[in-house]
Amino acid sequence: MFISAGFTPEVAVLFMDDGLKYLDNDLAPAEGQSDLRKLLKSLPLYDVERLHVLAQSTPETAALSLPADVISKPDFLALIESVDHVVTY
């Protein structure tokens, strides 16, 4: 999962590879772990409205728990180049 932001209030979140587990309604967290998907639903409270999924990583979009734009690898690279800071988890 990539989270990118600059010094403006605009923040974009990109889910890819293992980060997609946080968006998949069909996957449950392991026993004894909390469900972090509940935290993702609070992103709009922090003005985070741009959610993206890398096209090469995405499962069926119908299984996603939050609305996200599916972007291509060139769009992903353009997103990374357009921001001042990139934080990865």
C-alpha cells in the first residue's frame, strides 16, 4: 500500500499487492487480529477521498469494500512523480 501526499491537503492512497487484503470483503483477518478495514472507512473524515488500486494487482473489483479507481502502471508512475512525499506500508 502506498500513501502519497504533499504539503497541500490532498492525499492519495494506492493499494497494490498485499495491500489489497485491506479492501477485499471476502478475506477475514487472521484469528486474534483486529480488522483494519474498519479504519479505512474513516478515511473520508480525514479528507482522504482519492483511493486507487493498481490494475495489475486487482482482484475482481466487486469484492472491494471501498470504492477505488483502478489505475494502470503508467498512471501509477505519474501519480508517484506528481507528489512531494511517498510513504509505503
